[in-house]
Amino acid sequence: MKFFDVFSRWNIEPVSALGCKVYDVDGNEYLDFYGGHAVISIGHSHPKYVVKLTEQLGKIGFYSNSVQIPLQDEYAEKLGKASGYPDYSVFMVNSGAEANENALKLASFYNQRNQVVAFRKSFHGRTSAAVRVTDNVNYQAPVNQNMEVVFLPWNDMDAVRNALKNKEVSSVIIEGIQGIGGIVIPDTQFMQELRQVCDETGTVLIVDEIQSGYGRSGKFFAHQHAAIRPDIITIAKGMGNGFPVAGMLISPKFTAVSGQLGTTFGGNHLACAAAIAVLDVMEEEQLVENAAKVGAYLINELKQLPQIKEVRGHGLMIGLEFSEPIKPLRDKLLFEQHVFTGVTGSCVFRLLPPLCLTKALADEFLVRLKSIL
Ligand SMILES: Cc1ncc(COP(=O)(O)O)c(C=O)c1O
């Protein structure tokens, strides 16, 4: 049997990794400024994470949600404390798309409405509802196209007010910072007014923090830069540092109705162990603060480079927009300088390094970047 080949892949085979470094089968060392798509939060193969997962596997790796799993309560308590949402609940699933899928459903169960507002250039995942609120028709199959969704321009409050005024919209879903859309930060005033108009119209506000959350922006959640509290927050990527785990933080205004949501794998023992290890290391090593500090330094240095048209971002979620397509630059960075980066569109680099990035490694990246500009 062959693997169903939907990915374009570089001809690089990583066989080990540590911290912000990845090593390939030929012994080459790479600087990881992509984090396996914003997934590596506390660093590759962090020793405490390895021990926690290994020990848990030695005890029990999995049982379904038909039994008591105190690790879930331990995780919920730690997440509440770390994120500033101790009064919310958490529901654990397996992927970002599934988290958004459940968020859209929970909102619709709650207010019994069936329309959704999303934003242009959004990306929310590949499952049925999540892909429908993703602004890319190429990802949608005919079976996905029936849900009622309106895509509005970014930061356009008049458009939002107009869409919500009839009180027929179930939820608004928005990324904390648009990732695949090009590292685009929503205006603070827009987020605050969005919160307000959702309250006025009984619309559920879902903030997708799958890429921008978990410390990446230099705050636990990117929406905290705008000092708002969404009704549902979706998380994945950095939450498990590579272990597939995702979830949603749910405001106390929602009542848990038995059987309304469900999952076989979500919140299993190993997933909880991974998620707990990540939060423990984030706290011990103050990684949110580190992302803010090293990110601010890096953004400032990048802004000095005249070849870059625009530098956008918060913390360690950084977009570098060029006037020309960047494929040749990206290839040079990867194959000559051995630096992994993300891209979006044809002209924007996405820098999403592990949150443990040091200033020294940020400097090393700058040297390698400058050498190919
Ligand atoms: C903002 C955002 N939402 C949702 C997803 C989907 O997550 P997953 O691939 O885990 O389903 C992604 C993945 O890139 C994302 O960046």
C-alpha cells in the first residue's frame, strides 16, 4: 500500500530533534523556525515531556471517557490557571479542526441558530463545518457547501453589525491572529466592538487560538492583547508539543448536556499527560514571557532590514512580507542555511519557532537570513 499523497514534501528526513534544532538522516542540523507548523511549543523532545509521557505509557496509555480520568481534572485546573480562565470548562478532542467543529456545534445547540460569520482569508481546518468557515473554496467538497456562512472583510465593524442585526447568526468565528491568512492581527477596537455586538445580538463569539494561542503571541492567548473574553476558545498545536491533542475552553454560560458532544480518543491518559507536561514546562521556564521578550527583540531587528516590505506579529508569531515571491529565498534558507520556516501565499514568511527560543538563536537566525537577502 502507498501513502495517499496529498502533501508536497521537501526532500529532508528528520530523525531527531532537541529544543529548537532538528537533525536529518545525513546528520545535518537545522534551526527550526517553523515548529512543525506552530506545534512545538516547549521545544522538541523536552526531557520533562519525554519522562512524563513515557511514565504515563508505562502505567496506562488509553481508556475511553466511560471511566474516571483524574488527569483531565488536573489538566483543566492547570489550564484555567495558566490561561486566565479558571471559571471556564475544557473539552478535549484530537485536532484543531475537530475543536472548531465542536465549537460551532456547541454555539448552535446553545442558541438554536444556523448561520455563521467568518472572515476573509480565514483558515479553521478540514472537517465539515470547520472547512466551510475556511475562506478557500479549493478545500471544500460539495458535501461541505450547505452550511450558511458569510465571509466578511477583516476589521470591518459595519459589515459585522449588518450581518448580526437580525439576530439570526449563531456564532462568529475569528482567529486570534490570522495565520495562514498572512499573520494579520485584528485591531483592538474591532475585537472589543465585536465582543460587544455579539453580546447585544445573542451571537456566540468563538476565537480560534489554535495557531495564535498557548503563549505564541507573548500572552497566553492572542485575544488577550485586546482584553476581551470570547465565549468559546479553541486550542490545539502548541497544547501537546506534538502529541495530537486539542480542545475548547467553554464559558460558564454554556450548560454541559449529556451526550451533546462526544469523542473516543479525546482527553485520554497520554493526551492529558502531554498537555500537563507542556503547561508545567511553560510555567517553570516562563515561556509565555520568553516568547514576548525574544519575539519583541526579533521583530525589532527584522524591521531594520530594508529588503522586507512589512514585518507583522506578536511574540513568536511573525510574518515577513516581501514584494516578490519568496520561493527562491525560502529554498536558500532551508537547503543552504538549514533553517525551517513557514510560508503563506507567495510573498510571506511565517516564523513560528518553539517558545523556548533564545536571543542567541534569534541572532543566529538573523545572520542566516541576512546572508541570503
Ligand atoms: C488557525 C487554525 N485553525 C485550525 C487549524 C486546523 O488544525 P488541525 O490541522 O489540527 O485540524 C489550523 C491548522 O493549521 C489553524 O492554523
